[in-house]
Amino acid sequence: MEAAVFISSLVDCCALIFLSVYFIITLSDLECDYINARSCCSKLNKWVVPEMVAQALATVLMLVSMHWFVFLLNLPVASWDAYRYVKVPMGNMGVYDPTEIHNRGQLKSHMKEAMIKLGFHLLCFFIYLYSMILALIND
Amino acid sequence: MGLHQTPAAVTGPPLAAHSDAAAVYPAHPAQMHRYPSLQPVYQSVSGAQTAPPAQTQTQLYTQPSAGAAQLSPSLASLSLQSQPPEALRAVNLLQERSLLPPGAVPPPVPCLPQDLQKINCSPEVFRCTLTSIPQTQSLLNKAKLPLGLLLHPFKDLSQLPVVTSSNIVRCRSCRTYINPFVTFLDARRWKCNLCHRVNDVPEEFMYNPVSGLYGAPHKRPEVQNATIEFIAPSEYMLRPPQPAAYLFVLDVSHNAVETGYLDVVCQTLLESLDSLPGDTRTKIGFITFDSNIHFYNLQEGLSQPQMLIVSDIDDVFLPTPDSLLVNLSECRELVQDLLASLPQMFGQTMETQSALGPALQAAFKLLSPTGGRMTVFQTQLPTIGIGALKPREEPSHRANAKDVQHLSPATDFYKKLALDCSGHHVAVDLFLLSAQYSDLSSLGCISRYSAGSVYFYPSYHKQHSPPQTERLQKDLKRYLTRKIGFEAVMRVRCTKGLSIHTFHGNFFVRSTDLLSLPNVNPDAGFAVQMSIEENLLDLQTVSFQAALLYTSSKGERRIRVHTLCLPVVNSLSDIFAGADVQAITALLASMAVDRCVTASLSDARDALINAAIDSLASFRSSVLSIQQPGLLAPACLRLFPLYILALLKHKAFRTSGSSRLDERVFAMCQLKQQPLVYLMMMVHPGLYRVDELTDEGALNISDRTIPQPRALQLSVEKLSKDAAFLMDCGTVMYLWVGRNCSPVFLTEVLGVESHAAVPLNMNQLPELDTARSSRLRAFVDWLRERRPCHAVLHVIRDESPLKAEFMQNMIEDLSESALSYYEFLLHLQQQISK
């Protein structure tokens, strides 16, 4: 049972890692002028909700299986995702808005955010891996 | 992947190979050659000629080559000596009352060697908030002043050199156009002033067609003029240049017909049909809408225009594939017929709904194959179809404007449509003529991101407000006949080390510092904010280049390039000495508008006050050697608190008095889209005493003598009952007549017998044959012709209903819940000495 929980959160974490990498690649494409703002933002906006769902899934899994430390580790990221999604002003076209992304250094801050998330997900990946192996051994 | 690559990224044709030139070449042209005055305008200078045999003009190169290092001692000494200490003279604002210069506030002159400054870009086109750039970001942070550029790139210029050349010389790495501030290392190599890369001079460039000389590339017009226009070769076109295409989308609901705007629009359009910019390919079309959308078939050969009605507004389609947007010269009579009959066609309409969203979609479908300009006239809130808006303003909230809501758009439909339009080179201009709340914050998005402009005529009605009618007519005339550029892109480049982080203005930022402007017009201003990413050590000067690539209305692809050069300094006092107070105010206004939308109005107001406090505190602590009591400011920034107070009392940011939300949002749009000169007129109106105009100090322009009265402070204490005063606020002028004004003035200028006989709604100065009348009219006409928008004149006296608005512009006075100028200064002083 433990192993199953950790295996699914490991898979979930892999998906989140791939998503973060995709975000970083798309944002750096925009920085280097390979794509334009509109296509970049529509690509990124498409994956905002799936990312939020995946992160919420991981958090809930940890809550349900009563691993409090990992749950508390995941909770800030999940709530930040939700806050960012809800706080989009009404006139904007999603979390990534093509008219605002070049203003006030938003491109840089989104890049930083994606990097931090990547680091966090890598950390979680190793935590889940270790816990999964422990669980498999103890079974 | 919709949008195409930028044309400016296309690599130019290969540069000519090195040839061994025997001439010794000076390293820096500025060192040794006297730059002649700007070349007179000449056309089509062709540069693609076979080079004549290399005859070196040896007499030009007798001086030894001067290294770039020689520039530094001269500049260093300049920064200490020729920098006028006048700019840094500490002024105690609490004591000195008369701060305004007699005429217009002159822009500061950058501290460059005279020969560089002579060819530098005109401040009317390109202005920087700090004319001496700090060397490091930490120094800039200490000065607490914003660093940014204000551009007016497509301004109507009287003298513009135009160059045709088969290959335009650009830097190989950063693609900067060659400009007067590059360094020539020898006869064949030049060093870019933005990225410092050494490039080769192509063979054709060595020949100067103007003087016929060979071997003097620094004398070519591209290197002699900071503002120049190139005729672009075909590498700069992604598709054949588009024809001028104009589409007019008119609201014909019952409300619209009531206001009577259709008469004015159709009449003005009929008169200006000949002067619409364009050539024989010009296209024109019309769409009208209420709850349905009406198209007009103007095919050549029809006896009269045919109206086609589409009532399915949820899925808009074009009823016929062509002949809705027709060639103007071929179908001219039909167009004239349509314009003559349009006002009567809807005279009896009872439709009250307005389907603006579907009409815009239909118009976009019609214009998207070619691109062009869409002009939308709207008189109410759009009520049905996609993009319908709800009334969000509560009249009860107006009085308590501590926190104004609803400054951001309600829906992203208009923004998305604007981005679609921008991708197809369509610009949308919006004329809003409504009396009720029409959610300008949402509707304005359609213009803001498609490089259009917003015009607002609140409570427009042909009978109830004739000044608005006059204003619409004159503004429309200018709008239809002014110069226009199509499918344009603009790129602003700066020297390595500086980077642009925020843009202000009506355009879409397609990628880092590439601005997509479907239409560019001479009345649009832009602003950018910069930061210093790497320290500018070893640099004496930095340069900025704005390059605008556009299609002229005659189908020619042109590039207008402006280059500005500014010195780099590393002391705080030099930075303050070079501060440009008007540019700083304009940039702060744009930043405050952004802050209003992202945070709140009170945040923006606090930020404005803090800008004044921080910069004056920094001056006091870092630059002043002797601490004196009072509120001290450098002479170049002495008007800064006054301008900040003017902004706080401006319609966009004021909290006192009830201002309608649409008017506030429009004032914010104006702050962001107007060029600097007109913006300052609106923020700080000019007040002049006009009852005793003399010819002393008058200007003589083409046999007219224009009196130049002194600009007065905006305070009631400067008004006196025995005189008449003229206030120039940009779009409106007030002529205030005092109660005891001399009867001579009343009879000779206004044509009335006594003060009580001045009509309450007088808008014209009668053309009387007296000296006073001609002087005043010359002055008013001179003020009026120096701006693109028409200024309505109101003659007011004490009992006029407009007196309240006149008094609201008295910035220095105390008004309900707003500080007077002196109190504001005391508040600043208190905060600084905390």
C-alpha cells in the first residue's frame, strides 16, 4: 500500500519535472526570439491547469497516506499555484498574458519561478524514490 | 505558430571585401572634422555606383590619427567646466515663488562636445529622463530618479534626409544602422557604438554621391544626420507593400442617430476624400451596425450602393467575397453617394441594441487579407453579441474616490481581438461619443494593443454641445489627412550594458524590444524604461537608436532611424545636473497609470509623492555640501514638485471632486499615448494675461507678429479682476474675463459693451479690425496650430458654468481635500527631514 502511494507520487513527480522543463524551454525560446509572445503564452496557459491538478494530486496523496512532512513540503507549492491561478485580473488572457509578459521583467520572474519549481520537483523526486525503495524493502 | 519572423532580423547582403586603401584615416571623425550643418533635404541619393578609381583625398588626412582615448580628457574636462553650475544651483522652493520660465520650459542640453551635440537627435523626437547616464545601477538607485526614453518617432518633420541605397550599412552582430556616433578605425572599418564590434565598410559606401568624393565614408548623409530615412530594399519586405485600406465602422443605433454624429462624420469624410493618404490603390469600405451588421456593396457598375444585412451575429460571415472593400478611385461616385445618404438612411431607426463585438469581428474579417486601418465610432455600451459589457460604474462611488474600481478590462475579448488584428496588420482607432458609462477600460484595449488611438467626446450631441461638434470635426479632419505608415515594426536598441524592461504606449510587444505597430501616426508618443545591467565602465558615451520600418501610404517601404548619444558620468551631482524634469514627469505619469491598474489608485498617488520625496532627499544628502534650511532642489528640478502636484490633481489621479470613470480612464489613456510636448500642456496648462498684449518680445513668423506674454503661475492670486487671462490646457482653452476688465478690451476684442453682456457660451473670438483683437487672435492661432488636436476656446466669466473647470486647473491653490502648492512643499520638507 505504501509502495503504491509512493510509486504513483513518483510518476506524478516525473510528470511535473517534465512540465517544468517544458516551461523553461518555452520561456527561453521567447527570450531568444525563436517564438513570439502569443504562441508562447498560449502554449504555457494550456498547461497551467494540468500542472495545478498534478501538484494537488501529489499533495492529497501525501495527506491521505499520512506522510505529514512531505505533505507540508508540498502544500506551499500547491497553494501558490492555486493563488496564482485565481488572482489573474479579469482582462488578462490567463496566467501568462502576451501583452504583459515583456513588461516589468515578468519574463525573468516567470523563468525564475519555473527554475525554482524544477529544483523543488527534483528534490521531491528523490524523496519519493527513497521512500518507495524503503517501502518496497519493508514490504 | 502564427506570426512571421521579424524582417529586421534578415541578414543584409554580404559586405564588400577589404581593399587596400592607402589613405591614412582619422580614428574619430568628431575629433578633427568640422561637421557642416545638416544637409538640405534631397531625394533618392543612389548609392549603388561603381567606385571611381581610388583617388585618395590626401589633403583631408594630414592630421595624425587621433585615438578614441583622446576623447576622454576632453570630455572629462567638459564635465567639470562646461557643465553649467546653473543647473545644480540649489533653489529653496519655500522662498522662491516665481519658478516658471517666461516662455516654454527648454529641454536640457546633454553635456557632449559641441560637434557631437550639433548632430545629436532633436529633443522633439527623442528625449531621455537623465541627459547624463549613470555609470552603474547602484548610482542610478542612489539618485532615485527613473531612467527612460520618450520617443516621438513619426513626428511630422520639416527637414528629413531621405537616402536610397541598395545595401543599408548595419552592424553585423547587433544590426544597428550606421549613425553619426560610430567610430571609423580607418578608411575601411567602423566600430559599432552599441555593441563595439568592428565591421567593414562596403565598397559602395566609400563613394559619397552628394559631394562626389571617394574615400570619405564619414561624410555620407547616414553618418552626418541623427534622423534619417532609408528607402528599404526588398529584403525588408515579407510581402509586397500593402495599399492604404480604410474601413469605417459606424454605430447607427437610435442613440447614435440622436447625437447626430453621422452628419459630421460623413460631411468631413466627403470633404477629405481627396486628401486621404494613399495612391491609386487606396481601398475604402463601410460597415454600420446596431443589433445587426450592415455591409455595403460598392462594386463599380452599380447604380447605387447596395446594403446587405447580416443578422446572425453569433457567427459572423461576409455576405460577398469582394466589393465590400473597394478601390477608392474606381468607385468614387458610389462612395460619395453612400456618404451623402447615410445620415438619412437611419433617421427613423428604433433599434437600441449595439452589437459592437460581432461588428468588429466582421470588420476584422474584411480587413485581414490586406491589413489597414479600422475606424470605429461607438456611442453606447455594447449590449448584445460577443463582447457585450455590463455597466460597472456605480454613480454613488464617484464621490468617494479613495479606491477607484474597474480600471482594468472586464473581458479579454477586445484584447484578443486586438492581438489578432495586430497579427494581420490592422489597427483599430476608437471614437467614443457616449453620454453614459461605456466601459472605456475594456473598449480601449482594442486600440491599445493594435497601435490605434482612442478619442473620447463625452456627452456628444449636435445641439446640446456645439463645442464638441467643432472639436470632432477638426480632430476628424486631422485624423483623416495626416501622414500614416502601415504594417510597421519598431526596434529600440541601446548600448551594451543597458536594457529596456518596460514599454509604455499603444503597441504590442512581439518579442524583446520589437514593437509591432500595425499603423504608425505622427501623433503617437512612446516611452520605455531602462535599467543598467552591466556597469558602463570605459564608456564615454552611450547611444540609443530607434528604427521604425513602415510602408508609406504610397506603397514604399521605408525605415526611419533616430539616434541619440548621451554622456556617461559617475558622480551623483552630474546626474542631477542633467535631469530633464519634463521627461521625468511624463515617465512617472505612465508608471503611475500602470500602477493604478495593477495595484490601486492610492498606491499610484503615494508612489508619485515618494518619487518627489526620494529624489529631493537624495539631492540634499548626497550633493549639497552646506545644509541649509528649507526645501532645496537643484535648479533643473525646481519645477518637479509643481509637476507632481499637477499630476496628483490631474483628472486621471485626482481623488477630490467626482469624475466619471470613463473620463478618468480616458485621461489615463492620454497620459500613456501622447507625446511629451502635448502631455505637459495637459498636465500643467499655460496661463497668460492677454488684455494688454504688447509687441515687446514678439515673434515674427511669416509677416505675422505674435505677441509672447509671460507664462504665469496657476494660482488665483495671479488672476485679477481688472484683466483677462488665457489658459491653454491642450485640448481646451479658457479666456477668463475679469469683472472689472477694461471696457476697451471688451469692445475691441470681444465686441460687447459690458462684462454682463459677454455671452455665456461664446466659443469664437470675433474678427474685429483692432490692434488688440488681431494680436490676441494671432496669439491664439499660434498656440492652436502647434498641436495635432483641436483646442476649443471658451470665453468665460464669473457666472459661467465652466468656471469650476477653469478653477480646477489652478494647481497651486487649495481645493477640497487637495493640498495647495505651499502645503505640498511643507509636506515634502517634513518627509525629507524625517
